[in-house]
Amino acid sequence: MPVRIRRTAAFATLALASCFSITATAFGPGEPAAAISFGEQAYRTDVVQIHVQDATNGRIEKCTGTAISSQWVLTAAHCVSPATIDGKHSPAAVSVYYSNNETTPGPATRVDRYEVHPNADLALLHVATATPLERYPDIADNHRFTAGERVELYGYGRGYQGAQTPWLQRATLKVTATNESHLAGEVVSLRGITGGSNHGDSGGPIMTEDGDLVAVNVLGTAQSTTDPYAGSKAIDLRHYRDWISSVTDA
């Protein structure tokens, strides 16, 4: 099934998510975006859990991703940076769970390869076994963010002050700055309204209220442990839709 690129005008509402226990990124200062503080429980079959085996310390690192077709998942590149086996980067260290339940996520789906953008904190994971879903998000290619715009954030990470969250969470945020160039890529800045990004949400989607995918959450701040509405940054997919198509259509 091909990835859906929607060529439309901008929308007013979006969504975001972040990454769990990854402590460094090759994309510059800041902390990998984290899990949702506050917010509310959500249901989306296309927002998946990503587990990565870090051979250097034996831990399982956790991120969020978006299934954009039956065999492709979009996430943050720093999520797969710990994916090593015998000291070498390996997709075999990455697993995807098509479940909103973090406590009992069900069987893992193996990743057989992944592609990382050369200049942005984006990665596409290819799963070995196709997983058909009832819906996949359209990737809007002409969404232009505006300051004050409201967005929704999705993620599987920790809650406020490190609380464990057993299920996918969602929160509303607002755009505070647009068209920023960062070592992670072309980004937008956001701050929480009903909740905020915390450890475990990196790679998660920013979607419009219609479900169109417009950005990927990549960076949070150290304030997320004390401020449930702490700021975060997300990759603006308007600049990377051609790369996504080139990889998934190959």
C-alpha cells in the first residue's frame, strides 16, 4: 500500500509525541522529546510503540512512531541510534508494537531495515511483516504552521514527574515559533496547553484534527520533569515529504 501524500492547504489543529530514556542525540543541544505529562487517554491504531535494544547497556529504549502504510513507520532518527547488535547498528534490535496498551502490548513486529534522513532527525522503519490497518494518516505536504495554532500530542512515554502511563496519551499544545532551522532539521516550537511532551514520546506524530500528519516530535527540554507544559520541538514534514516518498515508493 503506497504512502498517502495529501496536497492541501494548511489546517488549524495538530498532534505531537516523544521518546523514552534516550539520553543523547547527534542533532545538537536539548533533550530527546519525552512522554506526555497530563493529557488524556487516546485510541489510534496508527500510533505505534517502538522498542530498541541498546547493546551498550542492555536497556530497552522506547519511542513513539506512526504507521504510514502497512510496512512503513515514521519516527525520529535518534530513536534508532542505540540499535546495535555485537557493536554494529542493526534493524534486528528494533521492534514495533501495533497496540495502544503499554502494559500488555502483544506480539512484536520485527523491523528488517530502516532509513535515516541525512540532515534531519527522521527515520523510516520497514517492518518484515505487513500489518494492514483500517486507516493511515495522510501526510499533508502544504501545511504551514502559525504562531498560536493549537496542536495535539500523542505518545507512550512517562507522565508528569516520571509517572508510568499504561496507555497511549494525547494532549493539546500550541505553536510558539515556526520556520526554525535547527541541527535536528526544520522545526516548529510548541508548548503544552492540556499537557506536554515527556520521556518516551520521541518520534511521535503531530496531526491535524482531521488526522493529517504534519510533523514529528523530536526534542524536549529539561523542564519536562517539573513543568507539565514544557516546550518541545517537532520536525516540519512539509520540508521532507519528497524524501519520505522516495524511500517508501522505492
